[in-house]
Amino acid sequence: MEWTNARRYFYWAVRGRVAQSSALGKLAEADPSLTSDQRRQILEDSLPQDSKASPQALAKAYEAVNLKQTIFKLKSEHLLGKLLALAGEDKQATVDGLTKLISGLGEDTKSALLTSLRP
């Protein structure tokens, strides 16, 4: 690397690292049980193939990556796992909790839930 480009390179490298760190933090928040390597792999899989051509391309790819669906899926799976684990510990408390939850739902949501529970 030439000295004349060192600041530009450093700028884009830091900008990319900040965006990467932010995205990894969002993934960790969605599912705390994921390892650092798993979060990195999910993020890398979400990037376009040509994003690693330069620090600038990588920084822009990290800033533009859309993780909303991935985060929603990870969070849903994590919460479902926690719910199933709690249900295994105390079935009656789970039933009581679900009853309270369902009683707070609107009528449309309740009927949709009942429809989905019927075989």
C-alpha cells in the first residue's frame, strides 16, 4: 500500500469494522446463544460475493446489508426454544401463562389461533 492511500484505506477499514460490529451486535441480541463464529458466518453469508474486493466495498456492503428477516427468524427461534424449555419444566405454569396470554388477544387473533389448532 502506498503512503498516499494509507488514510483512505484506514478510513474504509475502520468504517467497515464499525458497521460489522454493529451488525454482529444485532445478531447477538436476537439470539444470545449463538457463538461469535456463528454470528460471523451468518453475516458473511448475507453479503454479496463481490463485497470483499476492497475495504471500501466491504464497508459499504456491511452498511447496506439487510438483516431484518434474519434477526426476526433468529429471535423467533430463540424465544420458541426458551418457551419449550420452560414448558418442559412446569407444564401447569405454562398452561396458565398461555391462558393469560390468549385472554389478552383480540377476537380476530383468538379465532385465527383456534383455527390453526384444529386438525
